[in-house]
Amino acid sequence: MKKRNFSSILLASLFAVLLCIPTAAGSVSASSSAVQAPTCVWGTLTRQEDGGLLLQNDSEGAPYPEIILHGESILFLDAVTGEEISQDTIRDGSTVYAYIGSAVTASLPPHATAHLILANLPEDFGAPQYVQISSVTPAAEGESTETAALTQVEFTTTSGITLTAAGETTLSRFRSEDAVRLEDLVPGTWLLVWSNSKGTPERVMVFDNTYRGYVACGKDGVVSVNGVPLSQRAKTAGDSLALLPVRAVSEALGLSVTWADRQASVSEGSATLLTVAPDAAGDICVLEDGTLYLDAGILARELNLFQAG
């Protein structure tokens, strides 16, 4: 295993502590990058004695002919109905579609963590797509989208696909009978999408959104939280580094911000989510004219916000 320089690790750790001192959200490091979409691989599946799942990779342009899938919480779904199925019901040699994370080992065959596996595919059946919404463009016929029920939602996924769900699209919720509306298709939400031959979604199954909300920053610096623009704009520092106003974003989410000992703390009730010490943070945390700005990636991660595209 490649050794890492201890001095560089120590300096990086000290810098993270000086930047942010989270008391409930885990360690903080440099700005996070954009959300990476899971990779879809498909082929025939064979169980391994150690519990792994060997996939003969038939994916077009795949860099490896086979891959071993692992995961403690893999979700197995019927590709036609979307219902949960037991792993034990999938026979060796069955064709499946698997969605895996970005980390793949360099071993042969490589190993990867699987998040979702779709099975029981009939011949000539188009498997549904497992996608996460990155941004949305809602539309309401003849009225403002702020006051009228939506008639359609065009959404772009984290993998760059643009799809449109409209009134004729069947919407359902995973593991629930609760009704789903087009208004529920917001950035950060995971979907399973069945499309027709023209690529139009006919059925969409919505998974519970685990984010507190979503934040977006336009090229003009306008910041919005859950689709509502804020009065304060973002700042830029360095090469296109976006800094968001901490108080404005936090209070839009119903959180509180307090100052003590030249540190700002963001709290929800008695729980402190994030503590920021701007004096030692350099360009990624700035106090200017009484407004505290923090790197968008760090703020989103620590407040459990999805960064909308």
C-alpha cells in the first residue's frame, strides 16, 4: 500500500480544525466536489462463497470484463414492478443491472460497492433508470409555479440526462402508499424511471429524500434555498470558488446562528451542526461587512444540503 507523508496529513488535519469545528456532523475537509452519479453495469450474476456477487460485465465500453459487487445494504428490486425482492430469489446466471459507487479497486477482478440491483428482467425489456435529480424546471399552465399546481417538471439528473415528468406520468413512492406530486420532484431526490421507446418517462418511483433541503447558486451570484431566492448573494474567491452567506442560508432552513469567541455556530435546537472560525480559514471562509461567507461545498455538506445544479 502506498505510504502517505505524515507531515502533509498533519497539516491538512490542523487546517481542517482551524476552518470548521463540527460538534455533530463529523470531520470537515476541503470543499466537496459535485455529486457523482452512480455507474450502471449489467450482465449475468453469480454468487461467491464469501458473499460477493460476481457480475459478468456486458456494459458497453466496460474497462473490465467482470466485477465483484459487495454491500451491506444493497437494495434488490424487481425491474418490472419496482418491488423489493430477496437476493436469494435471484438465480445464478440471471441478467441484472447494478448501480455502483465511483470507488473501484485495482484488483482483478475489481471490487465495487453496489447500491441498487435490478433483477427479473424479461427479454427485450428496457430496464428502468436509477437517477438523482440535479436541477428542475417546473411549469404550471397559465399561472405562476409559485401558486398553481404543476403540469410538468423537466429535470436534469446528476448523470446529465434531461427527462420530463408530466400529468400523465404515473408517480409512486417507494415503500409507501402516500401520494406523490410533481412538486415532490426536487433536487437531491432519487428516482427509478421507466421510460417508453421515445425516452419519455411513463412511470416514476420516488425514494425518500434524506437531505435537509437543497441550495443553488446561479452564475449571477443569486443564492436560493429550496427554490426560494435569498436577499444576500454569494461571493467568489479564487478560481470560481463560491462562498455562501452562512446566516441567510441557515435561517432559510429554520436554523439559528450565534457568535461566541469569534466563532459562528449553526444550530438546530440544542444540537450544534457546524462551528466556523473564519480568522484562520483563508479564502474559503470570509467575514466581510458583518456577513460570514463559507465555501458552498462545506456548508452544504455540514448542513446536509444537496447542491443543486
